[in-house]
Amino acid sequence: MAEAPDRAIVVAVLTYRRPDDLAALLPLLKVEAASVDVEVDVLVVDNDPDASARDLVTGHAGQGVRYVHEPRPGIAAGRNRAIDSAQAAAALVFIDDDERPRTGWLAELLATWARFGSDGVVGRVISEFSEEPDEWIVGGGFFHRPRFATGTRMPVAATNNLLLDLAFVRRSGIRFDEAFGLSGGSDTLFTRSLTAAGGRLVWCDEAVVTDVVPSHRVSRDWVLQRYFRNGNSWARSSVALSRGRAGRFATRVRLMAAGSVRVAGGTGKWAVSRVTRSRARNAAALRTVHRGMGMISGAWGHVYYEYKRPPA
């Protein structure tokens, strides 16, 4: 598309019991919405069965902010609710409730969408730490995110900074798989399905959001579990995208082989790191091992529930 859309843009924020983050984010989204020459509807999808965000969000009523409640647990259900609540819009933009957009973020996403005529735009995410990570975590590159030239085609994306052309989403019929709702990875499967269906995702290096990382996420246990989950959800999405019983079996075998190579290679590098006493190599080796283990487990159907909730 070469011109500004003639229908509204919906910016969707999924939230689950993070009132302080949401209170900090909404004013910034209102500023971003006012900065572009198109109607913008900020949509908050509250995934708490108790609707704990209702009062906070309705306090912004009449200021371009809308509240919807999705009581079914899981981020995939919330993402699907966002799609269903944006049916009249031209595009849907996802941002996490613990992120902060930089000035001009939304304008850059829209400009890249217009320039490249893509079916989606993937923006850049930068981590900001409430507690500085130690040398081991920094050396392991656990929070490193690669950058690309604007317009670079992307095979997969997260929904923490993502614009979707809803015309393509509607035509394709692709939805977020709710079997991934409490494990994570529904965005991986969704965007891989989108590109497999012929959709084009492109990178926008100028559309930047800051990810506010709380202190509990800079622990060694958390980052290693996250890499295990990443491998697990990648494998599960790969199997889900395979066709037929034979195709799924072949995919599982490939994933087992790839995961085993990672585990073996990472274990060897870990042994070297112990001899050389290199913290960076030690961390990178364990990162590789945990992703490989996640791939092996996911290949055969094991699900790691990163977002499992306590009983009601």
C-alpha cells in the first residue's frame, strides 16, 4: 500500500495483572496515536479472569482507549480476541504491556508498511534492566537481539513489536493456536504460518520499543529456562506446520538430530569453558545445550508451560 490507510489502526496491548506497567504504557500509546495522520484505537485485552485491569483502563475512556475482557487463560486467546476486536481496522499492532515505545515508533511502523506493501512489519526491541545482569548473563548473550536493515524480509517474528495487515490475516484465516497459550510460542507458529501462506514480513529498524526487564528475569535459572522454552516451542511449531503423518515424523527426526547436535556441541564447549574459566563461553555453551534440549523434548510432544498459572 502506498498511502495512509482509510480505516483505523488498532494498537493492542495484552495484559495480565501488571497494573503499574499498564499505567506507564497507556499515556505513551496515546501520544503515539496522536502523532499519526490516521485514526488509532488503543485496545487493552485483559487476560485476567478477575478483570483486574478494567478500572484502570476505563479511566482512559473517551481518550482513544478501549477495554475488552478475555477470561480464557493464555496469551493465544488474548491475541485472537485482539484480532476479533479489530475486524473493521486496516492493521493490528501488538506491543507488550511491559514495553515502552520510543517517540515516532508507530509512525515508523506505518511508514515501512506503506513503503514495502508488506503483510506485516517487525520492529526492533531493546532491553532495559531494572537490575544490571551479571557478567555471565551478559557474556552469554541471553538478551542480545539481532538487527537488520529496514525492509529485510523476516521468516518469523514475536508479537512484542509487530504490525499485521488484517486484510491478509482475514484472507489466510490464520489464528493463534491456543494449544500454545500457556507455553508460549503461539506467535512463532502464527508468523511462520503467515509466511508459509505467502505473507511477507519485513523489518523496521527505526520502530523501537524498550523491553523493561524485571530483576527476576536476569537470573541464570530464568534465562536458561527461557532458552529451553524457545527450543521447545520452535520444535512444536515445526511439527504443527508439517503435513501428514510421514511429514511430521520426518520433522521430528530432523529436530531430534538438530537438537542433539546442539546438546553435544554445547556440552563440549561447556567442558572447554571449565578449563579456560571463561564465563562468557560457559554461559553461551549452556544456552546452546538448553535450546537443544528444548528442541528434543518439543519434537516428541513434551510441552513446557512457561506461563502456567496457579489454580484459581
